[in-house]
Amino acid sequence: MNLARLCITSCLGLSLGFALVACSDDTDKGVPVDAQTAPAIDSGTQTPDAFVANGCGPSNMVCTGETICVKDACESVFGRTYEFQVLLVMVETTDSEGQPWDINGGAPDPYVVVEINGTEVLRTDTKDNVFAAEYGKTTLEVVPAGASIKATIFDSDLDSDDEIYVCEANPVTPQQLRDGAIICAAGSLTDAPSIMLGVTLN
């Protein structure tokens, strides 16, 4: 079970094993970076790309560089199909101006749009009047080398939808794909605003 799947069952109070780097609102978009580095492998004269890991397993801790564990071998991480799912979003209790999200003082109605290289690949349903949400909708997409992956949280309104928060991996790194998640947060994952996008090898 990878990190993304673990978080969905125990994200509150979870202490993640790698750093969560803040993405900001539309005035200061950040890029999450990886702080967890897989241990080096001793493959003799073989390169990591050619290294056959005996049972490299779901943690992908044996595979390094631009490789990922595919069955029992470390193979290219890019050009493969991944399942995308918005696992968790958390939204602040007020908007960027410190005002309630709705006129009546209610919570926002968040939904998330996921893009690869500027093309929309996933749009979740809308959750009404919540500050935290999980989404079940998934899509299968090929991730090319150098791809930019962006997840944007919007507040659905009657007149126009407001952008709440942007998380972007530009470009997405092999480690993020091995970890099975792209995470942006103001502090920890339980600090709003935050988002966890599952990106798991299909």
C-alpha cells in the first residue's frame, strides 16, 4: 500500500515521511519538492535503469533515478499510465480577504480541476459547504517526461467560480511518481489550505 492510499485512511494526525512544501494562492504559485530520497542500490556494473530488483515491491525504495518498480524490475518512470485521484483537500475557513466564502457565512463548495501540460484531465464533483473533502473520481493518464501537473481547488458559486488554491509540480519528479502522490500544504497536510493528489502507477 503506497503513501497515498495510507493517507486516505489516517490523514488526520499523520506525520508524513517527507517534507510538505507550501503552494500558495494565485499570487504566489509554488512547486512541491521531494525531501525523501530512496537509498542507493548496489547494482554492480548495471545502471539503475537496467537493474533488476528481486521483488522491488510496492514501496519502490530500490528504484532510483528516472525509474519505478514495475513488477520485479526498475523501469522508466515516464511514458507510463497513472491513475489520478484527488484524495484530500482542506480549505481555510475564510477567503484570501478574510471574508466568509458565502454571503450567508457558510463554508465553500470546493471542486478540483487537474491538468497535465495545461490540458484538463480530471474534474471532480462539487462538495457542498465543507472545509475538507475527499473525492472518488479517477482517470487514467500517461505522464510524459517533463510534464507539468497542476491541481486547482475552486469554490463553486452561482455567478463565477473562485480559485481557492493551486498545487503544481512543474515538472513532476520521478520521486513524486514513486511516492504515488503530489502534495502541497501550508504546513502539514492537516493545515489548510492543502491538497493531496494521488498519482499511482496503473
